[in-house]
Amino acid sequence: MPAKIFHMNLKIKSSKNINEKASLVTIVSSKTNLPDDFKSLSKDYIKTNFSAQKPLIKNELENINVLALAENKDDFKKLEGLRVNGYLTCKAANNSKIKSIQITGENASEVLAFTEGLILANYQFNKYFSDKKDNSLSEISVVCASVSKKDIEELTNVSEAVYHARTLVNEPQHFLTATQLSEEIKSLSKEAGFTVEVFTKKKIETLKMGGLLAVNKGSVEPPTFNILEYKPKNPSNKKPIVLVGKGVVYDTGGLSLKPTAGSMDFMKSDMGGSAAVIGALYATAKNKLDVWVVGLIPATDNRPSGAAYAPGDVITMYNGKTVEVLNTDAEGRMILADALTYAIKYNPELVIDLATLTGMAARTVGHHATVSMGTADKETHESLKESGFAVYERLAEMPFFDEYFDMLKSDIADVKNIGGMNAGAITAGKFLEMFTKNEKGEHAYPWIHLDIAGPAFLTIEDAYRGKNGSGVGVRLLYNFIKKYAK
């Protein structure tokens, strides 16, 4: 089955000189420090129309001139403002049919942030249009002495990883089955330089991954379990970082069928966690970071049928624990549980899972943040939070008290798969925690759970994150993983 990978149709390069006849973006640190082209504007006009998140844009014949303001006492807000400036500039450029843009400024991080917003805003998913209207913007030149070719290459690779993650999320389930997801991973692995091993249904049955097999029972498509690994010759970490991504390629809710009126319309996006893991491995390998990273992706769809698992069933999981199923729509935790147990074999330094797991997480923080919790120490969790601010994919940490597990106690099995009406995102996390433990009941590794249900799929455009698949998690994980590099 051939893979259909989307490639970024955008060239990003460095340049030593500014072409004064071409479109130009100038980043300044003050409203009073204006280039000659903008000095004719009145102070009132500048005050009203120019801010840290609103660039000045002048159309001049076949080009545009843009002035972006890097001004904020908080560095992470300043950089985010520049990314938003990049998004607004991208819209203006494509509306004016501009093919090439130059970006200049004195500060490397500011220039790169603006460039990142411009690149990410230019993403399109046009595969299924009969009349494809591609964006005109196809080339970006960075004119900044403090930005190296390596900086541009790194940004390009990370941005392309986000593009890939978005495309995987945007693909409809009639194409992106669990088997096809594995094919896409294989194709990307060859491009980036990481390895892939795919367990088919027979192997999954041999391993007795009861959670993944139970969710798959109602499907006509077989499940897969995907192992992605990037291990450089001399990694800085002796034990791997393991990333686990939920790969439910489509979720009807199973026999606990989701209600209509929009609840099922976007469930092709229920594999957003797997897309983030794939993107993170892609970016890490493409940029040749000296960090050992493993990705685990259990994949299936969740459908009702005569063979589907049902509320009331008791499932024996990969670690031998039994689960009373009270809601088949709580399927993500079932497949993640097997993967989290499988992760123990790697004796990992840290495990991070990402999943569009609960509607409660989305209702709690909306699309502006990712819900986080887990057993990793405070320093590790804070480091991940810092990465969240750095790329503006912020984390909202939930309480993780032991008492929440009491809500999951079953009368007939070791645990039940839902905890009731309250604290749904947290009890889902407490369910997963059970499968991060060894046979002695001790935590086998430090672990952080990220519920990306809010930001993974956007029904309205959100600046450079776009609309539909956002690729959330890729930049967050890459920024965090990079800290481990030599």
C-alpha cells in the first residue's frame, strides 16, 4: 500500500544581503525605531495599528513591506507575538500573490520566531480538492548575521515535522487505517533516519495485549503496534526517553456510541497523540540530536459491530491486570495501558504519553493548553512546562492525589475503565498510572501524561496553528528532548 506523505512546498534559506526590490519584513524593538519606509506614518496611526501582535503591512506594487515589533517584558510572550506576526504576514503575502519574503532583524531568536510563525501559517491540506489553490508563498530568505544555516535547517525540519503531524490528523479514516498509519511511519522513518518495527495482529495476539485487541474487536481493519526508535551512536542518555501516542484512527465510541451533532465528525483526529510522537521522532532524527528516543504507538479504530467489546466485559490486559469495561468510548486508555506496560522493557529514563483522551480535559482548559499529570519528579515536570512556554504549547498540571484512584475501584475486576462524572481527565490518568507499575506494584519509571484533547484539532483558525489538525505536541516534545542533547 503506497504512502501518501505531504511535503512542505516552501524553501527556507539564509542570505547575506537584502534585495531592496523584493518583499521585506523588518523586526524592530521599539515603535520609535522605524525604517525610512514607515517614517511618514503619523504617530496616531502607528499607535492604533502597530503592536506586538499586529504588524504594519504596506503594499507596494508587486511586493509588501512589513514591520514587526518585538516588544514584551516576558520573552516567551514576545516570541509568541512574533509568531502571530508571521501568521498575519503570511495571510497578507498569499492574498497579494507574493512568492518570496525576506526577513531581517538583529536578534536571532526573534527572527526565527517570526519565521516559524510564517512557515507554520503557510500549511495547507489540499489533497482532496478537485481544484487545488496552492498558496503563492514558496520562498523565505533570512537576512540576519546571528542566524546560522544550521538554525534554519533545524527550524525547517521541525516545521516539516509539524506539517506531517497535521496531515496525519487531517487524513480521513477511509485512507488512514491502522495499517496505513504504519505505512506512513515507515515512509517518514526512511526520510528522517529512525527505525520502525510493526507488530501485526498475530503478534499482538501472541503478546496478549488485551486492551488493544478488545478495542479492535468491532473493526474490520486489523490493529498494529508500532515501535519507532532513534538511537545515535553516542547518545547523551544511557536509558531512552519513551514517547507513547494514542493511535485511534477513528472513534465511534464503539457500542457506547457517541451522540450525533458534531461529536463524531472530527474523530479522525483521535490519533493526534500518535501524530505528535511521529513528528517528534522525525524532528529528532532529522536534526540528529544526540538523544535516544523510542516511540510506541498502538493503533486501531473503535467501532460497533456484532463482535465489538461491550460494557460489562472484563478484559485481561498485557500486564495481567483485569479491567471492567463500563464505557467502550473510554477506549484510548485501554490501548495506551498496554503500551505503557510494554515501555517497562526499555527501563526508560522517562515516559511521556500523549492522547486526545478525555472531553473533560478540553472542557477544563479549552484549546489554549494541554492537561498534564503524572509521577515524574517536580524538576522534570517543570522542565516540560518550560518547553511548553518556549513554544507556546502550555501545560496545565492537574492534581494527582491517590484518592482519585478510589473512583476506579470495581466490584468484579482489578479496576474499571471510567471513574464517573467528576474529575474525568484525572481518573483517566490514574487508570493509566496502574500500567506504569511493575509486578511488585512499584512505579517502573517516571511518567508524564499529556491529554491534548483541547488543542489537537481546532474547529476555528487559531493564528499560525491553523484550523483542523494543529500538530500540537511536536514542538513541545522536540524542545524538551533537545535539552538532553550534548
